[in-house]
Amino acid sequence: MKPSKENLIRKASMRSPSKIEADRDFATLMELYKVKIDKTQLVVPFGPVFTDISDKGIRVFLDERLKESCKELPKYSNLLSPASISLTPEQFKRFIMATRSFLMTIFKDHLIIPQFKLFETEILFLFESCKLDDSGEVYEAVPHLKKIDKNLWQLGFCSIEGQVYLTHSDNLEPFPLMAISKLFLYALAIDLLGFEVVHAYVGLHTTRKSLFAKECVPATSRSFKKPVNPATECGAIVLCSLLYNVALKDLSLPAKYDYVHSYIKEMAGVGHIGTDKSIFMSMMDNNLEYISLCYYLESCKALKWPHDITKDLEFYLHVCSFEANIESLSIIGATIANDGVNPFTLKRVIKEGHCRYLYNYMTLFSSGAASALWVRKVGLPVAFGESGCCLVILPGVMAYSFISPNLNKLGFSSRAYKYIKNMCNLYDLHPFECLKKEEEKKDVCPYSCSMFKVVGDGDFFLLFSLIQIGMKPCAKNQLDQTILHFAAATGNLKFVEFILLLCPYLLLKKDVLGNSASKVAAFFGHKDVSAFLDAREEGRRHSQNMFRGISSNVGVPT
């Protein structure tokens, strides 16, 4: 019996909106890629599909998120040239539907870095411009580092949505992480023990001395001294001892080592994480400076738990000898930039909210005495290793990794430092960089709020117009900075007053490093703006106390 017209309409209306949308997406892609062999047969060449996905920075056969789609390809497809693969319409539909949501995000160019091919060109231009810089020397305290080629210069990039670019994808040189490993020890310690427990034994102070300096915070109400911050060698040894003897005390020595290795491996995802035994032995043979630091910590009573300092030091040097390459290090950076979620496995590795502590560590502590210079010049979270490796992060967007063994006088990789400075001159990346004209700057992130640029230009009327058409003055950038932070950084007192008239509660907002707008103004030397904001905050506090019935004269002698 032939179905009636009413039954066909009813059946069509029962299709879910998601099914209709899926069919529409497939029809659009089919129309784009199909090829007619003859009057009756259609095929979809996989080559153009592969190229379009790859041009967005997504690696088809290596990306875990496309694993289910790749299963729908003909057997052994990953061993063949993509151009040699042809799909029937049914195979192509299964390929699309397996991971439709992610694939449509790619095809519609809705990833966080749009026009990725152009972005690759700009990366390569900056990379080649730094290649001729042969200044600096290889780190000499670890003799085995001299085996690394002085001309080695590689770069890796990974966004929080898994867009990857590697300058030498077919020849990824492994390198020891060394000082960068301290960042992972800090992250693991906070995850296992909590921020308060960790910093009961390790300080939160910047230093103007070498990271190898014997420096502890003087005891006041405590019976012991503690290292100034977790990035110093003293701080890292205390962290390692805390993990070895407290957080992981129930595990055997091999299990403790595997636990830390697995933690870093989960951040790296598909990337390589190994161990360089020769670097470990070289550090053990030249460990007098480390032993000296251990005895200094003993004299300060900094290790308040049962411990064996020899085993603690051996464990620490093992962690420093972990090796990675630019691919794995950039993925680790993207995991941290993505608030602890690996962009490929989508697994949470670092506890929610803990990455802000890592940004603080990388910005204020990891460069030692040069941290203040780094904040002024670049301002992005960074970590350098003695082997010449470097990790720099733009929270909420992306991460870069570098390897070049020549270090400058500050301990930075010379080429990496030059690249990062040039990159910040090209893109709007410095947290307070808003004074250059629009045509002189590029914006790597398409979702940044235009109000920040308007504030940088000091345009009252345009800002007011943007707010009138619905833009909210409470918008934040990737570092939780508001337009009041930007206005304070420029030193425009009238604009600061104007913003506070529009949105007074912005006075209370702090960025990821805990800086208020007043602190930002003071940092950039705008004393009048800082004093004005402090006075406004004091006035607000006084008004709240009066409203609650608390006299402002309490505790003041008459």
C-alpha cells in the first residue's frame, strides 16, 4: 500500500532538528567535494578533504578527536597518500557523521586561530629571521649538554583547540627539560597537596639573585625558614622532597618516578616524553652545588618531615632529566593554556583553577633575577630550561615551544627570546600593550574585545557608543584584565574616571596574577592614577562600613 501524503509529512516532521542539521551539513560537504565518474557513479576524493583539514592546523591521522572518523576510511588509509584515497558517498557520510561537530567547526573555520595557513607563514617568517642569530653560549655546568648541536633551532606551536605547527615535523630532536621540570613539580604538588600546604613550606617572593642562590625567607612566627619561591633550586628541592616523602610516600621508588612521568605524559598527550639517562648521570657527577643547597636547607630546617636528602636529590635530578621535543612541549603548554585540559584527549590533567598558579609562577618566578625585565618586555607566562628549551603561553589561546642551546647572559635561549620579542611586536600579546595603532598591530585571537583597543586610544565617545549598542564594559581578556586595567596602564586619568562612572564595580576586579588596576598603574609609573584609584577604593570601603554601622574611627586613638 502506497503511503499517503499526510503520513509522509508526519514522518518528516518527526525528524529531530539535529538529524536535519546533520543531513544539511553532509549535503553541503558532498556538494563541495563530490566528483562524477560517469552519469551514475559519484566518488569523493579524500585528497582535497585532507588538505582543507590540514590547512586549518589539524593533523588528520594523529588527532585523537578524529580517531572515530579515520576508522571509517578504507583499511590502511593512513599508510597511503591521501590523494590516492577515494570514498563512496556512504563512506564519506560515515566519515563526517562519526565526529560531525568537530569536523564542521574545522570546515567552517571556527577554530580559535582562523586563516591558519596565513598564520603559519607569519610564524615561519619570524622563525627564519631569528635563525642567523648565533649569539650566546651553551650551558657549561652540565658537560653533557655540549652534545646538543649549537645550530639546533626548532619551533612548535599548539592552540587550545589542537591546531599544530612544527618547523621540523619530520626530524623532532629530543632535549632535556631541566629547569622547566620544576613547573611540573609545582603543578603536581598543588594538585596533590593544595596551594596552602605547598606554600606553608615554599615562599611566594620574587628574587633578584640567581636561581641557584642560597636564599630563604627569614623565620618570623615559624620555627623554620623556607625558600623564596618554587622556581629557585632550593624551592624545587623542597617541592621534590615534599612529593617524595609526603604526597607519594606510600609508593615505591619506581612507582613514584612513574607517577610523575605519567602526569607529564598526560599533559603531552601524543607527544614524546622520555628520559635522558646521560644527562642524569652528568648531573649526578657534577652535583656538588646541589649537595651544598641540600645542606643549606637542612641548616634552615626547611624540610620538616622525615626525609633522606640523598634520595630526594636523586629523585629531583631524575625529574630534571626528563626529555621532550617541540611537539610534546607545545602540547603541554596548550594543556596549561586550556586550564589543565589536554586539547587532544580532552582529559583534565591539572585540577580546575590551578593553572592560574602556574601562570603566576611562570611570569614572576621562573626567570629568576630577569623576571622583572621579562614582565616589562613581554609579560607572558614563560619557562626556560638550561638546555635551551623554552615554553611561552598565551592563556586561553595557545602555546609556543622552542629549542636552541645558545643562552644569553640572562639565561634565556637567545633565538627564542628574540623570536618572542618580535612576535609581541607583530601581535597584540603583551597584557598591557594597547598603545600602538591598529594598522601596526595584528590580533592572533579573533574573539578579543574591541573595547580594549578603544580604551588604548582614549576615545570616550566610541567607548560610550559601543556600550550603547550592547557591548558590556565588564568584558575580560585572556588574563582576566578589564578595560580599567588597560586605562590604568595608559595613565589616562580622565579615562579612568569615565570608566568608573560607567561601571564602578570594576574597581574590585583583579587579573590572574592578583593585580588590581591601582597596582597596574603603579607598575607603569602613573602615580596620580594609582593614588586616585586607592582613594576611590578607600572611599568605597568607608561607605560600606558606614552602611553596616561600623565607625571608621574604631581603633584610632583620640
